[in-house]
Amino acid sequence: MKSIESEALFEKPFLVNSIIISDKDEDGNYTITTRQQKRGRKLHEQSMKFTQSGMNALLGMWMAQTGNVPDDWK
């Protein structure tokens, strides 16, 4: 299974801030995992599963929040 990992902006006191989007699993769902670790602390991971429609909605919300949408969507 392929995945894409992106590092978030460095933010004190965290050493690791990343988000990982996994390719579709056998059920056709995607998994988004966030990773965060403070210096001297255990790595924390949280995962959520999304259907194709859920991923589309999430992407649409991110695009709308950043203003990166076509003019006819506004």
C-alpha cells in the first residue's frame, strides 16, 4: 500500500508533526494518520478512515479554507 507523508511546519515544542495519507485499502477506504512527538516524549499517532466521498469532502473543505477554489464555487 502506498502512502504520502507531509511534514507540518516546525512548531515548538514538537519534534515531529506530520500527516500521512494512505492509498485505498481492500475495502476502498483511505486512512489519514497524524503523528506528533514532543522532545523526550512518546510518539503519538491518531488515525481516521474515510470513504472516497469523505476524502472528497475533506479535500473540498481544505480548498475552500485556503481560498483555492474555482470562481464559480464562491
